[in-house]
Amino acid sequence: MLKVISLDAALDLVLAGVKTWARVQSVPLGCAGGRVLAQDAVAGEDLPAFSRSMVDGYAVLASDTFGASAAQPPLLRLAGEVKMGERAAFSLSPGECAAVWTGGELPQGADAMVMLEDAEALGGGWIAIESPSAPGRNIVFRGDDAKAGETVAPAGKRLSARDIGALAALGYSEVSVLSETRVCVLSTGDELIDCAEAPAGAQIRDCNGPMLTAACGLAGAKASFCGRVPDDEDTLLGAMRRHAAECELLLLSGGSSAGAKDAAARCLDRLGEVFFHGIAVKPGKPTLAGRIGETLVVGLPGHPAAAYMMFHALVYPALAALQGQKLQEHKVSARLSTAAPSNHGREELVAVRLEGDRAVPIAAKSGLVVPLARADGYVRIPRDTEGLMKDALVDVILF
């Protein structure tokens, strides 16, 4: 790690190492939320397929209602009623109206609706219109939602619940989506125990394994925690070889620093290719990345805050790329509540919480995890500065 690279250069190498894959599967529409479309979803028909009313009332020719008031209501002859779920089997001529309920089809000739409360049935087939209407008022016209042939959701889009609703309205019962990116998470270290266990001596509970597995799942991947590996190079080598064959991304926690027992880089070099080992950033200097066959491998520091910072900066964009997307960072502008000194010769990522329009730095060492849980995001301090002054305007990259 005597030769480190910048964080931006590390991200470029990680993204360049993403191998595209096109495993496609068809899933029921109700199970497609959060999945990435493999092909454009196109409207096969106009939606809606007919012009329909948005209110209970009377379909009219708008020109018949101009100047209408309660004092001088025009009288229109009731030509009929359109029942729900049935086609309008008649058309309107000037001086006529039709009773139509919310969602019902408009008869031919009608171009507006008058709400029920703005009209009065006088008997004998005559309706008094007490309020004017304008062309198009209270109407959804055929094709207003979507035109036949229109792309409703493009390939590469992660489907929201709103997308599911639109596709259901267009008659989709299944959609073709990219198979979920498979991620295997391994924690390394003799000192680690399960989070359900009580530590003895210098043992510590493994928080990185659950944290990183959850983070991958929240990013849309199919993540599996594959256990803890002791500080033994042959054991780690076997675990990396085995799990790299089961996933598109192998994520390691710990085992990446320069200590004699930190063998992740050596194992990666024996099994495949090392892109880099060491980033000029704090926290996260020991981070490494490479590839075993077609599988991207990222080794994160063992310290929780450093591991999560590097996950957000490097792994999160890689997961988006593996799922056919380009990550759009979410940022907000804020002013620092206090000065943030930094003179490490490395870029520094400072966790902050947002309080109104202020970004409050959270003093947290890289080995701590509870302060990280209180953060909303982080601020990047360039390596060629000695920090940022109080009230400096900064971009907060949101977690």
C-alpha cells in the first residue's frame, strides 16, 4: 500500500471491472417491484381505451352550457344513461345530454362533463344546467395516459410501485427483468464472533457482515452473508475461490491492511487480478479491488465506519452498474456548523448529520459504528486542502 491512488481513480477502475451480464427472467408483475427492466415496456393500446368521465354527472356539448347559471339554466334533453362497464351506444346532438358516472364512457359528440350537483333533473326528460363547463373539463380522453406504441418504462429502469400500476393498467401480467445481482459477503478475522454471542476476552461481534449484507440488499442485490473466515491464508483462499463462482460481486470485510495476517490482496493476486490496493482517502486507505474470472471483488477495511464509507463510495456505484444502471448521487447543499480541519495528505470523508441548512460534522473514528448510524451523509474534503472553514458551503452526499 505504499502506492495509493485517488478515490476517483479507484471508482473508475471498479466500474471498468464490472462485467456486463444479461441474465433475464420473466416474473409476475406483482413481484417486479424494485427489479430492473430488461426491455422496454411498450403500450400495446391506448390508455384509457375510451374517453371517460372523471365525475358523476352529465355529458354535454360544452357550447350548450356557456353562460349557464342557477338563475338562467339552459335546458337539455336527456338522451340516455351510460351504465358502468358498458359502451355508450348513442351519440349526443346539440341540446342533448347523457347521465354518466365516474369512469363511464362518454357518448360520441360530448366534449365536457357537468357535475351532478351543478344540474337539476326537472322531470319529463329535461335537465337544467346551472353551471357552465368548458371543453375537456372533467374528462379523461382516450390515450391521455398512454398512446399505443409509447414506451411507458424503458429498459434499465428500476420498477417502482407506480410503474407496476401503469403496467397493470396496460395489461402486463409478467415483465422481463434482469436477474438480481448476486453478492457474497465474507467477514475475516480471528477476533470475530456472531452478533448473538457474548464476547470473551478480546473478541468482538461482527457488525460488518450484517451491515454490508443489508446495504447490498437495499441497493437491489440478492446478497448472502457467507460467514466469517479466520486469519489463515489457505482458508481465505479456498473461501474466495468457492464463493467467487457463486456471485457477480464478492465483498470482503477486513483482511486488507498491511499486517502479516491480512492476506486478502495476496489471495486475490493468486486467484485473479488486483486492480489496486490502497486509496489516498481517510477512512478507507486499505481498500482493494480486483477480479476473479468474471466476478468483481472488493475488499473493504475491517473498521465499520471505514467499511461503510467505502461501500457507499465504491460498491454502491458498482452494484448499480452490475444492474445495468448509472448511479445518480443524491446531494444537498449545506453550510458547515463548525470548521473541519484535515491535514492528512489524503482526501477525507467526514460524516455529517443535517440540522436544517447546517451540516454538523460527527466526530467518529473509523472503528466506531454507532456515530455512523446517526449520520445523514458525508462531505468530501480534497487532499490538497487543510480542511474547511466554519460556514463553508458544502455538498453533502446522502447515504
